[in-house]
Amino acid sequence: MKDTIKKLVEAWGPSGYEHEVRALIREEVEGLADEIRVDPLGNLICRMGSGGTKIMIAAHMDEIGLMVTHVDDDGFLRFAPIGGLMPKALFANRVRFENGTLGTISADGTEWAKAPALDDCYIDVSTGANTDAGVGVGDPAAFWREMEVRGNRAIAKSMDDRIGCVVGIEAMRKLKRTKHEVHFVFTVQEEVGLRGARPAAFGLEPDFGISLDVTGTGDTPKGHKMDVALGKGAAIKVRDGGHIVPPFIKNLMVKRAEEAKIPYQLEVLPGGTTDAAGIQLSRAGIPSGCISIPTRYLHTVSETVDLNDVSACVKLLVAVLSKPFEA
């Protein structure tokens, strides 16, 4: 599983430009599904089984990034965000453009005690030679950092939500058979407004939906009070900023976790949301839940997960899909 995580988190794929990640995931799932296709928006849809209860599983392929808006005479690049950038996490970090060009983010001024305004930030792609970096207005970039493993902890950019994609892939590998019709959907453009999950759900018309995504934790010094911690198992969502999970689905997940002795914790996330919110509001309404992977330092290049939690999420999803979808 570590190799799959490394392959996906180090891939390049900001919102709207998920093609590299999609190709990697397709390589992983070829032969596991009864049907694989790509819809008009770029969602990768993998069907397992047919007939019975139709369930949509969603994990988003995209990551936060940025797009060049202006190139000055000295070659410094101004940019706009793709998704939720945090200015305080930008300074001195590196980004990579699709052509391989690496850039370093800095900001105007010398007052580093405070987070710079996004408008003051720029990207340095200088080479020290009279060469063109080949980057211009409209070019997207993603953050760059290699994955590191520290004991049971994996640290990388874009765990949000490549780790959810890994949970989906691993569940497909372990799900030998299902009485349901399960559509594993690796979605696009979640970070800019759940734009892939909504049309995918509209087209599939599932009976139920489950998203696989990261969630914050409350286990750091002086961190916000949240009853989710690394190493304590899969997080079963109760609610977040855009989604109240139907009690039936939350209780079903709890029941399956307890039956299989899978460690779990309940998640109440004050802000933010997942593809499940988009699925739930599609068509006349699709009851949806979420299995969350506890993650520290979200929307930075050092998003941190516990590999035991990841395994617990895989086991929980398989347990849910292996039995009737009923309380």
C-alpha cells in the first residue's frame, strides 16, 4: 500500500488538471472492475457488480494548487489560488508546473512575523541563465514535496485526497464479490466546489453515496477541540460544514465497524465538506455518508496520516459493501 500512496501523492494534478493522476489510478484498477470509463468532466468511474442496491463511492483526485496570472519583466510570477490556499503555509515552499519547471514562493516585503497577503506573493522560477522557464499566464502549478514515512506515519502533499483514492483502490482489491452495484468514482475538481461529484451522481442515480476523504484532528498541542486523533481508527462522519449524515448511514457504519472489530471514531467537523455533500443534493436527494482518514496539517505540503488508520478505513469500506446496506 505504501508504494501506491507514494505514487499518487507525488503525482501532479491540481483541480481541473487531474489527467496524470487518473492515468495512474486506472493502471491500479485495470482488471478489478467490470467496467471502467471516463465521463465528460474527467471523473474515472469503475463499476463492480450489477443489480441490487446502487452505491456510489467517491474519492477526489485533485489537489490544491495555483495558476499564473501575471509575469513581470524579471520573470517573477503572480498567481491566483486553485482551491483553499493558506498564505501562512506558502512562504519558501516549492511548486511544480506540468512542464517540470520548479518554482519557489516568496512575498514582497520583509515582515515575516505575519502571514503575507496572497496578492503580495510571487513565484521565483529564475535559472541564473538567459533561458525561458516556459511558464506563462494561465499555467497551473501544484506543490512539490516527496513523501516521507516516519514509523506508522506517512507525510506528503496531496494526502487530500489521494489517500482517499488509495482507500478506494485497496477496497476494490479486497472486495471479492458484492451483491450491490458499486461505482467507485475518482472525482475531479472537489477542491473548487465538488464540481465532479455532482454531475457524476446525477448521471449514475445511485441509491446511496459514500465519500472517502480526509478530516482534521484535535490531537496537537493547543489544537482546536475535535474528538479525532491519528492512530485511533477510521473516522465515521456525523456532520461537517456542508453535510449532516443521515443517522441510518452513520449507524450502519458503526455497526459494521463493531461487528468486524475495526477501530473507529466519530467525526464532527466544524467547517469544510466532502463530495458526499454534493452527492446528497443531487437529483431528488441521495442519502450519503463519509469514511474519513484522520489527517494533520491539512492543505500544507506535510499532510500526515497514520497507516493503521488508512487500513482501518479500507476494512470498514469493505465491511459496508460486503453486507446488505441496511441497519
